[in-house]
Amino acid sequence: MTKDDLVGSWRLVDWTVSIGDRSRRPWGGKATGLLTYTADGRMWAALMAADREHMPTRTLSEAPAGMRAAAASGFVTYAGSFSLDGDDVIHHVEVSLLPNYVGNDERRHVEWIDTKSGFDLALTTPPAETLSGRLVVEKLHWTRIRPGEHFA
């Protein structure tokens, strides 16, 4: 795998979180998202609950604290640079909605999914231990956005 294989924009197809022997889909399976890798080694990812409520305000800062919290709890985003290590891509996080990600490296195992129209991308997190000692693995399935294709 080379950086060129990843370069482009990708749309989220599916996201599963496995905890122990159980799997679930974040936000009730209503997640949507975009992921972009650039030729100069930059990346950004944004995922959100597709059914977030609209706010009665013009800006996020004008909304009541509870509405701001609800909006943030249905959104994940980070950006930075990326590098490759064998079959893994490493996201070197520079900015993030979650402050704990800033300055960290987020490793994702890369798998290619053969489809009728080319190859989709699957990114899987390394197993992480929860506070209760169970292992969590997240798998995100992405499809390449073709030139001229609009995100809906």
C-alpha cells in the first residue's frame, strides 16, 4: 500500500463498534461522515449522527448549553498529517473536537474491500481496553467519492 492508494475523499458506509462479543452501530446506525487524504500527507475526518436536531439559533455559541452538548455528542472530527506503517495508516492528530486526541497518533489497520466499482476502504482500530476491562474494536467502512459526486 502507498499513500497514493488512500489519497482522495471517502464517504462513510458503515461503522461498527465491537465490545467483547457484542457489536453495535454508533448513533443507532445513523452515522454519516467524510474522510480525506491529500497527496501532501494531510488528512481530516468528520463523522456525525445524521439525525441531529436543528438549532433555533444562527450560531452554535448562541445556543443553550444543553443544545451545544447534544450537538457535540453527535459529532466526531479530527485532522492532521498521516503516515504509513505496513498495512496501517497512522493519523497524527493536530486538531480535534476531543481534546485528548490532540498530539496523539491514531493507528488504523487498512483493509481493501473489492466491490463492483473498485475498492472500498476499511479502517479498524487496535483493540483498546475499557475501564471495565473489556476490549473495544471499531471498524469503519468507507467508499471513494468519485469526481462530481455530491454528498447527501
